[in-house]
Amino acid sequence: MITPDIENINVTSFASMPTPEELHAKLPLTETAFDAVMRGRETLRNILDRKDKRLFVVVGPCSIHDPVAGLDYARRLKALQEKVKDTMYLVMRVYFEKPRTTTGWKGYINDPFMDDSFRVDVGMENARRFLLDVCEMDMPTATEALDPISPQYLGDLIAWTAIGARTTESQTHREMSSGLSTPVGFKNGTDGDISIAVNAILSAAHPHAFLGINGEGKVSIVRTRGNAYGHVVLRGGDGRPNYDSVSVKIAEQALAKAKLPANLVVDCSHANSYKKPELQPLVMSDVIQQIKHGNQSLVGVMIESNIVGGNQKIPADLSELKYGCSVTDGCIGWEDTEAMLLAAHAELLNRP
């Protein structure tokens, strides 16, 4: 019997992906990487629990597009960690997925060859290999969880997770966060609304059941216990910063009203620096001064940084890409990154 098309009328094809178990078997977690991830998560939990007085710093490229330059950056960051380890705990920002308001390059997993071929299977494998290489350096990693399936492939190599301003209000991402094994930073909304992030923390702290996949790639009912380490990331909104002492106090009051720990992370980029990467050091300096004056709620910062400052458009000829320069949001260069972190370290040595 011939029936009219009723399903998938706008779908052109289905391409198979390796299962999470298959990819884990191909690129297994090594003992060194395991230790780095576990130590990273424990340190971050201790900072959030006030057992560790250091500031954690999620720092790195806006997005990874060149693994060679990415590993170059990781080695530099590892060396810098040794210089600031008494006051700060550095976590490399390793973002593979980029949310888009309309269109644009969606990141290394979605389009690893940057040519609209969308070889997600290759992108996922390359992403896991990159994370393994970074963790093998004993460098903890942070990422943004955008696709709810990706954590099954990569989650064992991540120490800290962000939920972006566009997805913090999403039920899917709140449910996913309740099952993640890392502390999770929820950004305030793009309009600056803190309540979205506070509600996300409350939701993710509770058990959930939702559709997902298991290690064998089978659709499953995923049941979670809840994540006790959600916290707010202040990233500004509506073109205005919210890292100043008044905004921080308002955020503290919102957390207190919800009976949540006063844990705040300041994103030095985005609206907090008016999307001008060169202003990030000024944002961080303000945060450090608040800490020096006795603030107890500011536990971390985020910085968009790369080897070369600024950003670039993706050229038709990829050989023309500038090495170590972002293809998404603008970043500060390595020299400025090192200078701002060393300056912060010097200031934090004298914190109360």
C-alpha cells in the first residue's frame, strides 16, 4: 500500500554516528587524563565549598578550530599555572559548539573542516582526541554543553561546564545539567536577568528523568540524582555590564532568597566588556579589587583568550587563516593574558 509522505518531509538524510562506547574504546581515558579530570573537579568543588581560597579562572579561546594552535595554547597555560598556583586555579576553556542566533560556523564538532560538510562523526572524534591531549598535560578543561548528546561522548574529559545565556532557560539543558558530573555555571540571560540562572540552579539540583542516549547509542530514559554544584555566571546583558559591586550584591541577594550558596563567577567577556576583548583586563581588575576588599561570593572568572588577539573571518582558502587567532568572538592575545593573570596573582597574594 502506498501512503503519502508524512514523516521527515524536510529531512534529506540520516548519517550514522559511532556510539559513545565505540568512541571511548577507540580513544580511551588514560590514567593520566583520569587523574587530571578527577583532580580538576575536586578542586573546583572545594573552591565552591570554600575549602580552597583560590580563584578559579576559565581561560582560553572563544572556540577551538585548530587543534595544533589549541595545544600550543594549552602548553602555555600549563606553564603559567605553575606561576600563579598559590592564588588561582586555571582551567582551559575548550569550546567545540557555538550557539548561533541565525547562521554561522557552529563549531569544531559540527563542521570540523569548516567547509559546510558537517562531518559530525569526524568532529566528535577529533574533539575527544583534543581533550585527551590537553588532559594528558594535567590541564583541566571547561566547555559549554550545547548538544545534550555530546556529554555521553566527551563528559569524562571535562572538569567544568557552562550553560550559555541562550540555553540557561531551556528545560532540556537544566535536565541535562542535573546529570552532569561537573560543577555547572549557568549564565544570566542575554537581557541580564539573574532569575533565569537562579531558577536553573534550583532545577538542576533536583532529580530528573528525560530522553537521552546511553553508551550503546540507544535511546534511553535518563534518570538523574541532581547536581549540587550549580552556580551563577554574570556575563552582563542588554549591552550593559553586571560585574560591579552593586550588581554583585543584587546577585548575592537573589541567591540568598533562593537559599542557594553565594557562588558567583564573572565572565570578563561579552556584555561585561561591551564585546571589546581588550577591556577584559579591566573587568578582572575590578573583580580582584572587590575580593581584596572582602567580597566572599566571587569565586571565579572567565576570560576569552588566544595566542593572537582579536578575531578573523573564515576565508574561502583555509590556508590563509591566521595562526592562533579566533574565528568566532574576539580574544585578548597571549601576552596580555599572561600579564593580567600575573597582575591578579600579585594582588591576590595580599587578599584578606
